[in-house]
Amino acid sequence: MIAPVARIILRYVAAALVTYGVVAADMGRQIANDPDILNALTILIGAVVGVVTEAAYLLAKRLGWTT
């Protein structure tokens, strides 16, 4: 489930970079279709989800909520 989300994020990021003139159009296509970047972004999204989950757990424990 994370890989399709990562692919969508890469397409939007690549489009924004091309729109603002940061990279050329062919480089934008490479960014959107590069499997290495996709894998790195997938790992990053998984790590962010884990950190947010643990932070919510710690907040719930600190505030005395049910865990």
C-alpha cells in the first residue's frame, strides 16, 4: 500500500520541480520513474508512520489515555 502512495508523491514532486524550473522535463520523468528513489521514499514513508505511531503512544501514556 505504501509503494503506490510513494509513486504518486514522486510524480507530484517531479511535476512541481519541472513547473518551477528546478529540473528539466526529462529529469522530471527520471525522478518519477526511478525505482531506487521509489524504494527510498517507501522506506522513508514507513519510518515516518512508525515514528508518528510511537509518538501518539507516548502522548497517550503521558496524558493518561487508554493505550
